[in-house]
Amino acid sequence: MLAAGSGYLLGRRTYQDVLGHWNAQDSPFRDALNNAPKYVASNTLAEPLPWPHSTLLSGDIPAAVAELKQTPGNDLHIMGSGALIRSLSPLGLIDEYLLCVHPLVLGAGRRLFTDGFAPTTFDVADATSTATGVLIAGYRPKP
């Protein structure tokens, strides 16, 4: 599903964490991530970015994302990057959320939808259950 997109939109922290982790792994994800276009939302990083096919988005990041959404092609996918998602969602710049719900409770951790997040209703776009019990569900915000 992620391979069908036009690239990845990542916040700075996720970009640095994903780069550090997947480039150190002997994994089929490494080459796919290295070859995919990556758009990095950050006002602290500077060009050139170390990961191949990476473009820095800085300044008015929501405007840069809105412009990217106007270009022809497939979907952009955001991996992690909760702060980026929380900044784009109130502006209507997230078309669909793909959530993986694991059959366990950690009891602590970062929340995607934090206190103060505007109440939102969704339509279910797709839902799939894996053999390990993970539910992969796509949700589209209702207009």
C-alpha cells in the first residue's frame, strides 16, 4: 500500500529516526525507503539532507504541503510524525488516516489525537485484520 504512493512526508524527528534505523538494517524496506521521494517538514534542518531523494520543506509548512497535494500523482504517506499530523489535520490537509491497531495495551505513550484536538467524525475507508490480530483501518474525515 505504501509503495503505491508518490512518496513520504515526514517530520524532522521521524526522518532522523527512520534514517538511522532502516539504513542500519539488512531489510527489504531499506532500498524501498532510500529510493522513494521523501519530503521533510522542518525549520531546523538544512540542505543537503543525508538521505537520498529527500526534499526539505521549511517556512510555511502547511502551505508547502498544500502545494504538494496539488501536484499530479499518487498519495503522499506520513509515517509517524504525530506533531506534523496534528498541525496539518485542522487545516484539512489529511485525506485519510491509516491506523494499525495492535492487540495489546502499553499503558503509556504518545497520543496521536491529543487533548485539544478538534472533535472529528470519520468514515471507514477500509479495514483488514492480519493473522497476528493487528487491525489495519483506513479512516477518512467526514466533510
